[in-house]
Amino acid sequence: MAREFDQDIIDICKECRDRCAEWLEVNNIQTSEQVKDDCSRLILECYDICAYTVITLERETPFSKEICQLCELICEACGNECNTGKDSSINSVAEICYETAERCRQRLY
């Protein structure tokens, strides 16, 4: 059972994971071989790290802080790469990535 203060991070990571999954599905990207550009690559990475962060926090592993730090870095990079203003679906992914990065950052300090 996750600690109470981690529940917000778990919730936002689930939302980010799901938003990334939706985007990947719409764009027919299931593996790294299907990646078209850096934004797609980072969305795939963001999906993976958010899913793993949820598992880590729910298990209360001793590496939760480090996993949150990695999640923060990947989500921030994904938001920066995909924040193009050209496509509302990409902007939606970028927004949730920034929110996730911020929540993880708050846990670190």
C-alpha cells in the first residue's frame, strides 16, 4: 500500500501514462522501432517511466526517490521536446508531462 503523501504522484503518473498511451495508440507506435522523431521517442519513454513510477511507489521500494527523480527528468524532457504549439494532442501530452515532473520534483525536496 502506497504512502499517503505519494498518492498524488501515483495519480498524476497514471494520468500521464494514460495520456501518453492514448497518443501512442493514435499514432500507431507500440515499439521503439516505430518511433518517428524525438518527441515520439520521449513519449514512449515517458509512458514507461510513469508506469514504473506507479509500481515503485505502490510497493514503497527503497528506490522510490531515485525513480521519482528519473521520472521528473524524463517527463520534463518530454514536455520540452513536445511543446510545439502545432498539435493540440501533443500539447496535451506536454502539459501533463510538466505537471508530472513538478509533482515528482516536489517529492524530492
